Amino acid sequence: MDILDRKPYNHAIHTSPSNDLRLVESTIPEIQPHECLVHVRATGICGPDVHFWKHGYIGDMIVSGDNGLGHESAGVVLQVGKDVTRFKPGDKSQYNACPDVVFFSTPPHHGTLRLCPPGGLAPPHPRHHLLRRRCPPRTPNCWPRRNRPFRPPSRRPPRHLRRRPHRPSDLTSRQRSRRRANRYHRPRRNTPSTKELIPRVRPVQASRDETAKAFAGRIVETLGQEAKLVIECTGVESSIHAGIYSTRFGGSVFVTGVGNDFQSFPFMHLSSREIDLRFQYRYHDVYPKAISLAAAGIIDLKPSVSHRFALEDGFKAFETASNPPSRAIKAQILDD
């Protein structure tokens, strides 16, 4: 709890319409009666963080000014307002979307490497973040912080499986485009392979010279059947096409990746085979399930973190996360 004395300042990593990265500093805020002051101890760099930095927008969400990055965060409660009863100093918490759907690090809202109190925006604030009393789900105090702020595999699957009209046992196919496969799943020294991360997976390597139908044929051959559910994680048009062509009659293709604003799909194939094409963006109530899976040891998150950096080295963290040759699975920014 001496962090306020040891580091009485805040560093935040910002981007702007000029696609730059900057380290900015601000003061520690005063909490309101309904807020918690959280020391953000770990933040995983997510694909949208890199996308906002490199491209300046995702769909209609445009970086039009200074924008703080980071939304996969976990930390320790330092102070609580007088109206807060659910949390106390020392509790460990993880970010969740607020009830009014303020999605951190999505313009115009600053990320968890910046202060974003209810009712408006404030200066950048990574170390000590204000959250509403109902927002942060509690994590087990015996669970290391570096195990908390992750997307793969703890966050997305519960949301996907809840929205889709199939049982978890129906999950038969998961694919990657070559771009994503090269970036996240190609083995290198000290980085686990796909089989090590997901022992039951049957990888099917994509090729840039291969048509979507040909790739789909190899997926079906590997599975031994057409898939009832395909979870497409890249947003790449050709990969979505392959997912559609590898899906059985009446099946579902669930797209979770971030892709180009406008894309074309094999409409009549979808229609004639009655395939559902669905999408997902928000993660509003899956954290308790994801936390329980990881806390029970059902999902081991440790191998997913391939790179760790201090907050002051945040630039290096973003460069690593955005550089395919680095073979980064998940780069994480820590602050002790």
C-alpha cells in the first residue's frame, strides 16, 4: 500500500491521430463516494490497442485526440469511497465494462492506463485508476496478478459460447489465417506451440496461395466432418470465407476478429445452407466465469504471457506486441 508514497505520479501511454506513442504524466485523483482507487498492476496489450495506435480507428471508433491505451488490466484496491461496501483496500480486482457501456481504451474513452472516472474524462492515469463500485469483479487474493488481465483463452470463449445456439460439446472447429497463425502460434524458443497451449487442438496451416474453399476442404478433412460451429478469430475476409465453407448445414460461424470496414461474403452459400453468421464485440458479464476457470486451474494462463515489461518501458511492449517476428503471444505491462 506504500505505492502512493513510492510513486506519487502517474505514467500513461497515449496515442493520437498522428499514430504516435507517448508517455504522459498526471496527478493522483481524489476518489468520489461511489468510487474505488485501484493501483493497476498488470495490463495486457490487446489487438485493438495496437490497431488504434497503428491505424487510428476501428469502424466508427476514431482516435480524434489524445487517447490512453489499455483495457486488459488487473490491480489492487487502494482506497474506497464512503458509499462503497463491496470492496475494501487490499482487494484484487480486474477491469470490466461499466453499466453505461464505457469501454476503456475505445475512443473517446481513455484506457486503464489512464484515469476515466464516471461522468467525464480526466488526465492520464495508469497506476491509480478510478472504478465504479459495481464495475470491477473481485479475483482471488492468492492468484498472482500477472495471471489476470488476459483475453486468450479466458475471456472470449465464455462470451462466444453463451451467445451461440449450441452446447459447448458442439465445438468442433477453430481456425486461424496464416497472418494470425504466424504471429501467435508459430513455435520459437521459449514460446509454446499451439499444441502446448491447447493440447486437443488439431492445427491446419493456411497458405496465402490457397483458395478459401481449398482451405475449408482441408479443415473438414482434418475434423472428419463439417463443423457445427466455427469461431473465426482474425476478421480477415479470406479466413471468414474458409470458416463459412467448412460449416455444416444449419451451423454457425462466429466472427470475433477485427477486420476491414467493408467485406464481401458468399451470401448464397450462407443462405442455401442456412448458416448463421454472428458477431461479438462487448464482454459485459463473462469475467466471473473466466476468473473461476483460471482460478480453479482448468485453464493455465501462464504459458500465454510471452513478454513482460515495466510500465516505463511501455513503448517496447507495444513494439513487441505489434511486431510479428517477435512471436509475441501476449505482451504484458507490469507496475510494482
